[in-house]
Amino acid sequence: MAIMTVTPGGEGGPAPEKGMKFSDVLADPRISERWQRVKKWFFLRESTYDMTNRCNIRCDGCYYYEGDKQFARENRDPEAWRRLMQSEKARGITYVVLAGAEPSLVPELCEVCYQEMPLGAIATNGLIAMPESIRYKIHISVWGSDETSLAIRKARNMLERQIENYRGDPRAVFVYTFTRENIGQAEPVARMLAAEGCRLTFNMFSAPVGYDGRLRHTADSLRECRKAMIDLLSEYPGKLLFSPYSAVAHTHSLGLHDLFGCSYPRMNPSTDIGLGRSFRQYRADLSWDRAAACCVPDTDCRDCRHYASGSAVVTARMFRHAADPGSFKAWLDYVDTYLAVWVVGYEKGPNLSDHPVAPPGHGLF
């Protein structure tokens, strides 16, 4: 999984509406204030790292156990990881996403990464608590109720155990992944997390290459997911880190690549700007392959609606959203959401747009 690289000036796209300058868009004090707040983070440049090829559970539709990366031989030498992080800093990387199979199985390696690169996130199933000394954001994957987790992830009492490990932890964000089958479970899960003081965001199941199983979305399930997301936004303010535009971008009939154009090297031939120049996806043996590099390798790109992908793909398209105040407010909400999800200490502000906005050049669905 990966976060974003914002590259204002790094994309083509429409200029502001005829007769409207960017300064006109910023004339609204709320827009101007939010713009000033988020643009301070445009220095983020990220890559992702598979910390291990082992996991303590096995989930239906898992991305890690597709393709060749699962066969990489683990490098468990902390000093090798330290040298990698130092070389990453030297080439301009400022943010790391530690994933793999399950990074909590190698906390000593995660600790080394944190010592060298203090901004980052860890993607985990949450069944093993990460040491408090590692001050990265911790994304805890939730795929439905405990009954569903038992069926799909082969783990008992999963949500209960995740909450026990991360209740009250400011690093923690619970990431509810909508599948075709668990839409109705989102509200009771959100209610339980809110009651425990936990914060939540949303993800969409995106099929791995060749996957045609029961979790893959349909046109109907995409619409149902959007309605559930919007409803829950109003029901759990302050606990749900999301926005109406986030719901639109991730439940559209078109995937993120067709809507916005994917920035990751796997789908982006450019080696001169943005993610095409800087992003790498390292395997557990510390190798990487540009042809396969994206935030969730082995995803079917046409079906990609990952929250992690959007954090790069949508945010990188600032200029095409700057054509009018309505689109720019929606984009600022999206960026504000991603920063709150991915950066320790960043607090999400109120959404500027209280209704769904269509992506530039497309309809709402």
C-alpha cells in the first residue's frame, strides 16, 4: 500500500474556468485556509516495502500471495534495512509504507525503518500490537464483522482483538474494506469502533489479477457502498476520516486509472516527474521491479479503487480540480482526509463540500 506524491505543475489538464484565475478560486476564506494547511505537506515522497513474506492469517483475495513477490527470500538483517533507508533518504524519499505480508512479525526491522525515516505508515491485520516506540500511522485492516472475518480471513474474534491492541492509540486507523458481501456490516462495525473511541476510514476491495470471486464488486454493489459511506459520514462525525468526494472517487463505475490516470510506474511510463521518477515497491529481499511497481502490486488495474492508490492518484491531479471552487473544495477534502489517515498528528478538518461532486470530465457514476 502507498500514500501519495503531490506534484503541482506535474500534470496536464484544464486550466481554471474561462475568466477564472486560481486566485479567484482561493477567494473563499475557507478554501484559502485549507489550501495553506495542506500544501505544507507537498514534500512527501513515498515508496513501499514488503517487510516479510510471512503472515499469521490467510485471507481470501489477498494481494500479497499473488504474483512473484511472495517468493522473494526475506532479508532479516537490520543493518541491511538501515542502509536501504539511508539510501532512500539520499534519493529524496521522505515517507515509507511498511507492508508485506504481515510487518508486525518483524518489529525489529520496522524499528530500524522508523529510526531512519520518521514519517510513514504500517499496514497490518492488527492481531499483534506494534511497539509504541514505532510512531508510524498504523492501518488496521477490517473486512466486516467477526463472523465474516472468520469465513474470509480464518481468524476468530478479529475485531475484538484488534480493538484490544489499539484502543486509544493515536497512531491507529481502522480501515474497513467494502466487499460485495459486507456492505450491511459497515454500520455495526462503525458503531462498535466509535463506542471504543477508535477512528475509521474506508477502502474498496479491488480484484487481484485473474480474481473473479465473491468479493469482486458489481455496479449495484458500488452504488450501495457509496450510499453506505455517505450515510455513515453523517452518523459518525469525528470518528470517520472520509469525505463525500472520497466516496465518489472510490465507488465510481470507472476505476481510479480510468478516472484520473494512474501515477504509479506500473501504469505510468514517465521517469521524469512525480511517482514515475521516485516510487519504488521493494520486496522482502530488498529488490524492486519498475515494471511491477505500484501501491498494491498484482491488482487488476481496471478494477483498482484502493484507498492507498487514491492517496496518490487523486491528489496528484490538483490542477484538473482547480477549475472551479466546487471541484477544488472536493479535492481539498480528499487531501485533508488522506493526510489525517496517513500522517501522525494531522487532524482532519470539517469537509468543505457536504455533497458528492463529480470527478472533472465525468458524471457522478
